[in-house]
Amino acid sequence: MFNPLPDAFFDTDAQSLARALLGKVIRHRQGPYWLSARIIETEAYYVTDRGSHASLGYTHKRRALFLDGGHIYMYYARGGDSLNFSAQGPGNAVLIKSAYPWLDAHTDDNAFAQMQLNNPDASGQPRPAQRLCAGQTLLCKALGLKVPVWDAQRFDIEQLFVDDVGARVPHILQTTRLGIPLGRDEHLPYRFVEAGYARFCTRNPLRRGQIEGRDYFSIFQGT
């Protein structure tokens, strides 16, 4: 039984939404399969933040950023597709930075194999689970998500939605975002990582040389 997040879930502050989405599962229907991945890394963006697309102003292509919370905003990054969800307030959104394949009664080994077919490595071989969705474009490729199909759309329970599977996320790591040019608010700590999956995200905040309180902060959540 699915438990899709309602639109109202997304009508909240971008940082709060970025934290709340950790542990939730993106499900996309491709042919006979539900392809699924647990969100393990997110980034919050605000219209006032010089690192955001919305700060560049409204355009038809960016319209989803200025719509109600829960609209899908997709764009191309380094030649690949990227997935974002609009948050509360015009121009505010959350980027889904990375995820981890999720298998359950709805997504079986055949569905996982389809994800691997969607996103082979550079030599054409299947990527292991820990690298399959370890980045915003790898995630979209594995799940078969495309800009022309989903940009500026709402979720569709028959095709694409975010599922609350009841997963607990007791420990979150908060740190700076990735790929923000110098002088465009690159210092803001708007990236959130599920600590238990930190080694599978785009860049591990717990890697050697990182110091808590300087390079990242811990957020502990109740049971």
C-alpha cells in the first residue's frame, strides 16, 4: 500500500522540506515496473539566495519554481536531468541531490535491474547499488526521469510521486551545498544528508579531514 505525500507536505520552508524529504522514497513507473529510490541528500534554495535559479528571475522555463509547493522543477545539469520540488513561497525549492535504490513489495529485483539498464557505468556495465543514484543526474537517469516529461508538472499517483514508507532518519548532517560558484552564497549550509547513508551521497560530509562544528553540523531527531 502506497502512502504518497500530499501537496500540503511541500508547502513549507525550503530547509524544513529538505530535511523532511530525507528517508522518503521517489517512485516512478516505467513500463511494468515501479522504480524506487530513498532520498538521502537534498539541497534547499531560496529566491533571495544568489545560488538559486529563481534568483535570476522568472522565465517560462523556471515557472515551476514560482508555483505552489509540490510542483516538479527539472532542468539539465552537466548534460543530465535534475529533479527539484517547489517549496513554500515563490522561487523556493529543494534539489534532490542523491538517493539509494529501494526494494520492497512494489519494487523487486527486476525493477532494480531496469534501473541498472537505465544507468550503466562508462564501460556499459551495471552500476552497483551504492553508486546507482549517487548524484542528481545519476538519480534521474536510474529512475528514467526526463525534463520534457516532468518539468512544471504535479505528482501523479499512477506515474510519479514521493512515498512515505515510514523510514526513520534519526541523524542528519547539515553542510554547504555543492557546485555553487564563488560569490553566489556558496557558504550557506543548505545541504542535508542522512547520516546513515553519508558514504553513498554526492560528497560525504564525514570523509577524512572534515570536522564537526566547522565543516558540518549534526541534527538529531526524536524516535
